Amino acid sequence: QVQLVESGGGLVQAGGSLRLSCAASGRTFSSYTMGWFRQAPDKEREFVAAIDWSGSSIHYADSVKGRFAISRDNAKNTVYLQMNSLKPEDTAVYYCAARGTGVRVTATLYNYWGQGTQVTVSS
């Protein structure tokens, strides 16, 4: 199993950037596919991006493609989400998640979740 802790959220103006980090515990971090999801008030949890254990398979939601970039550093047990050109509609709680091998876009297929970090984008 793995425990996940997100950081890096905050308040930013439209057009600005933020970098989220997710620190994972456990010796088997490199075996997991990692994903980022987000949830706005009164909406279902939405897929944002995912990356497999080797970094060779990456998938983005259409709404963030070209603006966000996911990466991982297995030596540091950390996954990142670089968010550029932020829009007010990006405002949500962002969650880091982990699952077994294989990139997936469905939240229920991920086994482990962080506590979430708030991202607010002002106009």
C-alpha cells in the first residue's frame, strides 16, 4: 500500500501558474501508475492527467492538454502537476491517486488517494 500527501495549491490570477506535488510513502512507489483528479463544488470527480511507472505512457484530459504537464521522480517518491495558463474553470480541489500498472481515466479504478489541495483561480 501507499500513502499520498499533496501540496502546492493556493490562490492565483487567471493566466498564472502553479506546481502541485504529491509525496508518496512506501518502497514500491515506482510500481504504481499515478494520476491527478479534481473536484469542483457540486460536481463529480474529474480526471486530469495520469502517468505510468516508467513515464512512457501519459494521458491528459482534453480540457487541460497543452496547459498542464504531469511528471514523476521515482527516486524522490514524488509526482508533479505543472499547471500553466490557469483559468477560473480550473478552480477545484485537486487529488493525487495511485493504482496498479496501467494508465486509466476512471476514478474508481484508483486504489489510494491523498487528502486534496485547493486551487483557486481568480479572474
